[in-house]
Amino acid sequence: MIQKRILELIENYEKIIIHHHINPDCDCMGSQLGLKYMIKATYPNKDVFAVGHHNESTRFLGDLDEISDEEYEQSLVIIVDVGNKERVNDKRFLNGDALIKIDHHPKTEEFGDIEWVDTSFASATEMIVDLFIQNKDKLIMTEKAARCLYAGTLTDTGRYYYNSVTPRTLMYGAELYQFGFDKQALYADIYHQTIAELKFEGYILNQFQYTKNGLAYMKIEKELLERFHISEEFASIKVNRLANIKEIITWIFFVEYKDLGKVRVEFRSRGPIVNKLATKYGGGGHNFASGALVDSWDIVDNIIEDADEICLKYEKKC
Ligand SMILES: [Mn+2]
């Protein structure tokens, strides 16, 4: 039903503008560009724009569009992989005529004309694939779109590894696989690393700190980023280097963003729920993967204390 309404809006508007979230990852970009390519293939005469900014790890997915403020007149805006206004990149998303939200994060804020929010999906790209699968008579998938959608699913599920993966996730992956994009090239685009990046990971594995309650964390200050010639985004994404450690149930990265004057916090967990903690510090996200942006390193020690407390309580319960 909700998909019918989404398709009606897409059909009714000649101009469609798709937005992503700040610090976009492959799922966000993959769903944004995959949806754009799919709509464009289905309705070649419509103007479809994907606005925002890439970071270096998502550039391979495709070009974004720069558009003027006037384009928002009589446009349909769609935001993907994001549920709160604060995290949408480019605040002009509010200037359209109608607004659709497509997201797989727990709902924290209600806005927009249609909110398709469903946490049963492992990725936002899986939702776009679902839109296609349920409406094959109306929508056209292409190789280019399938490549983007597959990239998003692959990365948001840790290559089909996380608990969020369902039979549906695997079936949709198989559907996309049929569209003939170069899988090996895609893997290289996503996963190949530079020597500098690998050395940085080596440093993390040597230097991360941990507590007896199963919390691991890494403080990454700007001097460290400069020393390893690593970007803030790249450092933040690497939080999962601390996944899969027997003694560790929750792991956090703190990365200093020099230009913002803030510290980005990435929470991950395989037991304790961390999104309440992220929310406490102005962020949000999934139960086991959340993020926040805090003003200073002083707050970081409070977060570590809180997180350790949560780990302790969790261990006692088990
Ligand atoms: Mn996602």
C-alpha cells in the first residue's frame, strides 16, 4: 500500500530530487543512485537528481548532481537511509512540493508526506530492491542501478554476515546478481586498500584500549590522521576493525573532525544496545550500530564511562 503511494508520487512528478545523509556510506549512496537510475530508466523524460557530496569511499558509485534552488519548485523530494531532519545532507530537501522518507533505521522523528520506515530491512538498498521486486510491472532495473544497490547491501550487511540478514536479503542479492555488473571490479572498488590505509589499521590493532567489561575503544585525534595521511571518514568507517574480538562486546571509535571542531563517535555492539547511548549524546541509529557528533574530547571520557557501565550491566544479566 505504501509502495503504491510512493509510485503514484513518482509518477505524478516531473522533477524528483533524492537526498542522502551526512557522512554518506555505500548504502546511502547506493540507494540514492540506484533509485535515481531506476526511475530514470523507467521514466526517461523525468528530471531525476541525486544531490549531496561523496566522500572518497563512495565516489565509484556514480556522479552526483548540482542543482539550483529553483529546481525544488514543484519537485518531489525523496530522502534515503536517514530518519531525522538533522542528519539529511543539504537542508533544501524541505523546499520540495512533496517529501518521501525511505529508511531502515528505528524511527525517531516523524515528517514528510510518506514515511516508509521498516527496520526489518538490512539496508536501505534492500528497500529499493523491494520496491522494484513488488512492482516489476511498473519499474525498470538496469545493470548500473543493480551495481549500486548490490554495493549498498554488501557493505551494510558486512558482506551478508550481520544478524540483520534475512532470507529476503539473500534472495534480493541473487536478483541483483542477474543484471550482469562486474562483481570483481565492484569488490575492488569497495574493498581494496592503499598501503597507508593498511598501516593505519595495523596501528589501530596495536593501540586500541579496552576494559575488563568488554568495551574496546580508540581515540583518533587529528595528529594521528595527519601522521597516517588518513581522512576522517576513512578512520570512522574502520570502527569494525574492532569487531569479532572474543573479549569485546561493544566497540567505539572517536574521530576528531578538524574543520567541524567536533568528535565523531561510532558505536558498535554485539550485545548491549547502544543507540540509547548515542541518543543521549545527540546522535542515533540502530540498536547495535549508532553514531553521534560531540563538541569536545571532554565529553568522550563521559561516553566511555557510560558505555563501560552498559557493558557491565549486560555481562551481569547474561
Ligand atoms: Mn543503511
